[in-house]
Amino acid sequence: MIPVGTACCDTLDCDRGDCLQLTPREEVVCSTVCHSETPLSFSRIKERCGLHQEVLSRILRRLSVYGALEKVDGKYRRRLVNKNLEDK
């Protein structure tokens, strides 16, 4: 049985040595999105993180490309993944 869990900005593909190293600003963005109960709009993330829009745009793009976050209906949320309990 494989339950649905969340990646919540965990490093991805660490088994293969391809861990995503987050900068302090990226960690703030991840934490903000991952601790929200609902997907957040760009402007809401900008308000909560206090980052310039160009900086935030680059961070969200990078985190989306690497699969830590996903954009759904114009809002960002943590990426839903399947986790196998046997791996723990």
C-alpha cells in the first residue's frame, strides 16, 4: 500500500546524489508554501516572504522545475507525491 504524502521542499533524488540545495531565501519560500493549508498566489507569497517580485519569480521557477512545488490554477502548493512506507 502506497499512501499519499508530501514532498514539502525535501531534497529530491538524494538516493542518486542529486539533492537540491536550498538557499536561505528558497527555504523561506518553501516553508511559507508548505505550511499553508491552501495553495498560495504569487502576491500572497510575496507578502508573506517580503521578497522582490523578480527574486520570488526566479525562486518559484527553480523550485517548480526541481519538483519541490507545483503551480495549479495559478497558485503554488507543495508537490503531492507517493511515499512507500517500506522505505522508512
